[in-house]
Amino acid sequence: MSYPIEKLDEVPQTNSETNFPNDFMTQKCEICEEKKADYYCSICKVYYCTACEEQVHTPFMKKKHHTNIQKVDDLNKIKQAKCTMHQKKFKLYCQNENRLICTKCHENCIDQNHTILTIKKASQEFKKMLSDLFEKIKQEEKKNKQVIKRAIGKQKLFIKEIEEISNKIKKDFESLFVELQQAKMINLKILEITKLAIVDQRIGEIITQATQKNSNLLQKNEKIKKIIQSKTDKKNIDLINDSIKLLQEISEEKKGVKKKDNEKENEKEKENEKEREKKPIPNQACEIFDDENNSINKIEIHNNNKTAKCTLNNSSSGGRVCGKKLYNSGKHEIKIKIDQFPQSYDQKNEISIGLINSEHKESFLQRDGNEGTYFYESNWYIGGLISYKKKCVDGKLLIETFLANRHINEGDIFILNLDMDKKSVSFKINGNELGVIFENLPEKVYFFAYLCGQKDNKNTISFI
């Protein structure tokens, strides 16, 4: 059921209650009483202009009507408004059901004791309610305007006060800045004067000290002259000068002789080195000094430098041992100590300390039948007297002879530094840095390796 508010294009000229809603006088908006009526509410029985319909009727009457507001473009629909239930024209208004009713609906309402009003009476009540509401709105609007006016006045006053305070702060800041600049200039001048005074004082002290020292030197010089004049003559002075020249000549001759001797020793050492390189490494059957934990099937794969102590009791064939750890990445420091070593030393009794490629481990330990394969033929190490260079694949030997004429002794500490990131090997002996021995190390997996001499002597090493 709907009770639409309808838009009017024209209005009737009579005011007969029986012919409502098609008999009305032409009139203005009944709310503002100023503008021309554009809408008519068939429930309120009130004419509205567009503004009053939007501001008064729509917000306040929507819930009361229980309907959506509809617009029509002509008066014919108003004239033809009928009860949708009985198809008869509306004649009365039921307050209980809050709707227009026809005569047939009226009978039902009487049976239910509903309050029935004429359409005109209902319209007057709605008009009065809307008029009171509109008056209340006007009063509230008036009050709001006064509040807004007072707020605007206070806002202007606050803005003026803020501007005055801001200007005052700005002036005070500028004045303070000028005072600070002046104080800074005064302090700089005071500091400059103080420095000059200190410098002048220091210069005076230095001049006084220099004058005193100069006076003392002059006095000593005079005394020395008198002593020389009293105790020597020109001949003695010439003799002293000749002696000094003779000593200088003798010193120069000794330096020349020493230089020649060093050159001869270097040439001799180079010849010896060439002879050593020509000599082949003997292939001899060697006993394997290796424990069960270091067999090829029980290798620990990690990069911990610590290992167990190992002792080599050499036979006539010498002995070899590999570390238990694999090294294939990162930086590692392998530190060992020579606990026991024969007191006599010769080339056959040398020891070798270094690395062995995992691919050659079995050959080095002589387990694969390739007897006599030494680990330095495919890897890198240092020996008792010299650094060997044998098939250094993809490697570059930087220092060839760095331990010449040095005996390895008991208690010596060797440190092997392996840097897989830089692909280099370097050594230290007793804290002395020997530098990088090899670079461009192939990307392989390496063991620490130790080779002892061939005599029947006891060698003991331990990892630190």
C-alpha cells in the first residue's frame, strides 16, 4: 500500500472536501509561504515547494508514511487515486492504520473501533505538526547561526592573537640572534688576543733559552779552542785527518771483498739447487703408518683442525701418514709440533709437511700398487731444507728456496694456512711468516700429509 507525494504541473481551482484531492485553490507552498507549490502530499494534505519537500517532508514524514516517496508529472494521477483493495476513491483517514481509506475500508475500521477522521481534518493536523516542526527548525537554525557567528568572531580574535605572538617571537629571535653573533665576535677576538699573548710569551721564553744556550756554547767553544791550541799543533791535526781517511779506505775494501764472497756463495747455491733438481726421487717400498680410522672407508668429512696425536716408528723405508680431516672450502690453520726428531740430519732423513689431493691419497699411502708415488708430485708441501716444485698442476710456485741451510729441530712449530677462497697455501715456522708459497690452487679436496725420513729413527708429531 502506498501514499505517494506527487509533483504538480497544475492545481484545481475549487476547494470542495467531497471532491478531494482534485478540487484545490491555487496557492503557494504551505510551509515557507513564499515559493510556488511544486509537490502535494496526499497523506499530509499539504503543498510543498521543492526545497521544503527535500528539507522537511522527506526527512520527517518518511517513517510516518511507511512508504517511499514517488513523483508524478501530471494531476490526472492525483485525481484518479483509489483504494487498491476495493478500487474506490479515498474519502476518509484512519489514524490507527495511518492511511487513507475508502467507504468499504471504513466499515472494517468501524468494526475494529478505529479512530476515523475526515481527510480535511487529518490534513489540518499534519499541517499543524509540520508547521510546528518547521518553526522549531527555524529556531534551531537561528541559534546555530548565532553560535557560528560567535565562533567566527572568536576565531578571528584567536588568529589575531596568534599573529601578534608570532611576530613578537620572531622579533625576539632576531634580536637574540644579533646578540649571539656579537657575543661570538667578541669571544673570537678575546681568543685571538689570548693566543697572541701566549705565542708572544712562548717566543720570549724560546729566545731567552736560545740566548742562554748560545752563550754557553760560545763559552765551551772558546775553552775547546784554548785546549787544542795548548796541546797540539798543525802537524798533529794533519796526522789525525790522514788516519781517518786511511780507516775509511780499509772499510770500503772489506765491503767489496764481502760482496764478492756473497756473490760466489749465491752462484754455488744455484748450482747445488740445479743438481738436486736433476736427481730423481727414489721409488722404494714403504711401510704404511696409518690407523684404522684413517682408512679410505672411514674418512671424517668436516673442517675441524684438531686431530689425534700420531707417532711414527720408522723402518728403513720411512713412513707416511694423512690427517683425518678433509678440507674443501673456507680458511684453515693446521698447526703441528715436532715432538721428537733425530739429532743427526742429512738429505735422506728429511721430513715433508703439506697437503695431498684426495684423488692421490691411496697412491701416497701405497695402497693402490703405485709404489713410489710421492704426494708432492701432484700437490704442495715444504721439506726439511727446500721447497720442491714437481708437477704443480694449475699452481704457481712463488718461493722456491726459502729454508736453505736450516735444520729442523725438535720443538719446531709449523703452521700451514690453507685459504680455499683465495686458492692459496702459506706457511709459518716458529712464528716467522714465510708468505704465500702457492696460489691458484685447484678446486679439489685436500688432506694434511706428513712424510718422514728413511733412517731408522723415531719421529713424533702432534697437532696443536
